[in-house]
Amino acid sequence: MSEGARMNWRKRKAAAAAAAAQDPQSLPEFRYPDFICIGAQKAGTSWLDRNLRRHPKLWLPPMKELQFFSHLYIPQARNWTTRQRQEKGSKLLKRYLDKNAQEDWDYRRIARLADIVGGPITDDWYGRMFALAPADSVCGEVTPDYSTLPPEGIEHVLRLSPNVRIIFSLRDPIARSWSHIRMTAQARDITDVAVLERFASQDNQVHRANYPAIIESWRRHIPEDRFLVVFLDDIQAAPGAVLERLCGFLKVPYEEGFFPNAANPAHVGQEMEMPSSVLEILRDRFRPIYDDIAMLYPEYGAAWRARYY
């Protein structure tokens, strides 16, 4: 990015920050997201979150993955999502207090960071998070677990945000699943192939990879013009084009200078060879999913399927 473009970008970010710091009495107590990225997990959502935050007209909460609807509608994940919020929220709060002089503290932001840590997790809690956004911004969040919400969870999303726009990023299902398994194994220092095979055999792997079923579930509630599907293949091959498409979908201007690090991947995991037995489990379980994806998105699904069958 040129120095002139960088200066323009900084000016826009400064203007957005100034708007956010306006008289608290003029700000709403609650606001709900204009857009949500629902996943898929390990399909470029960290890249999406990082780049969308750089746009001067877009606003995202202090942390990725608020897990609000997951907390309410995916109870089996509640322990780890609560722990994640508490750990990340505590770090963000400490960083803010350490980095800023007391006379410059934004007490509304401090209160919301404390809310991330302490809850309680209610509609008001969620609405106060987005009330931090400047009035003229488009606000939203990225939480990949939302892709697996049950119908009542999706209906709750629409009650709070009737006109919400949904972004869904897809990745080759076996590659996505192995990335998930590998991340879990490395975090727990697991190398036993039998344990990796058990991970691959979990129903959750099929649930997260069944993009056609996820899309059908969400599209029952969200019209086509408010549901955008992007592909990790395109993020890797032409990141600028993906971001331009996203800006159009969110109805904000696109400038290449907004995204100086668009070509840089986010959170690349440590390489680990997939055992052949794990691959065979995933191939066997995912074959119907690949066939459905190839019908839904021939350009991508057929190429993905040809890698394994």
C-alpha cells in the first residue's frame, strides 16, 4: 500500500474511532448485528474477521467468536465457550487498561470487556456489545459455531436482527475436518492414531462438514440476497476479489488500501500428515456430502470430490 493510501486509511480509522467516542448520552443502549459470519470452522473465518475489522465502515466486537447463540442453543459446548470468553475477555481488558492512560479510558468499552468475562449471557448482553459501534457503521461478528445452530437458534438470530446478512465460508470437507482434528490433537499433545481415528468418527465431523444441510437450514429463514457463500479456495487464490465481493454484499465501499494484508493467511496450523486410516474414515463418511456439494456448487464440489474418489 502506498504511503498516501496508508494515510487515508489511518484518517478513516481515526474518524471511526472519534465517532465511537461521541457523547455516551446520545448512544443507544442496545444494537444488534447487521451481519454474521457463521463459519465454517477452519475455513478462513480468522482471515475474514481480521480483514473486515480493517474497513473504516465496518465494526466488529472486541473479540472474535462471542458465542452468544452457541451458549444458548449448543449446550454441550457451553463449558469451553464460557472458558474461551473469560480467557480472551480478561486478556483484552487487561491489555486495554495497561495500554491506555486512565484519563483516556472509554468506560463503556471497559464495561463491555468486563461483560465478556462476567456475563450474564442474555439478549441485553449481546445488544450492549454492538451498541459500541459507531452509528454510521455496519456491525457484525464472526462465530463459526453458529453454522450448527438448530432452527430455534436461527429464529432467535432473526428476532434480534430481522434483516441480518449471513456469510458462510466453505472449505474442502476432508481438509476442513483434518485441520480441526489436527488442531485439537496438537493442543492436547495427542499423536496416537487410534485417538485421531476416534476424532474422525465423531458425528460432529459430519455435522460441521454437511454444508448443503447447513445452507438449507439457514436458507429457510434467510433470503438468497442476504446469504453469501464464499470459498477458501478463492480466499487463497484471489483475496482482494473476495473482499470486494464482501464489501458489495455488506453495502460498504471497497478500496484495496483498506486491506493491506489481504494476501496474508491467518492462524495457519502446524503441518501434520494425515494417517491413511483417518483419511479412509473421512472418505467413507463424507462421500454423500461431496456428491451433494458437487450438485450445489459444481465448480468447487466436483474438484474437491475428485481429490478423494
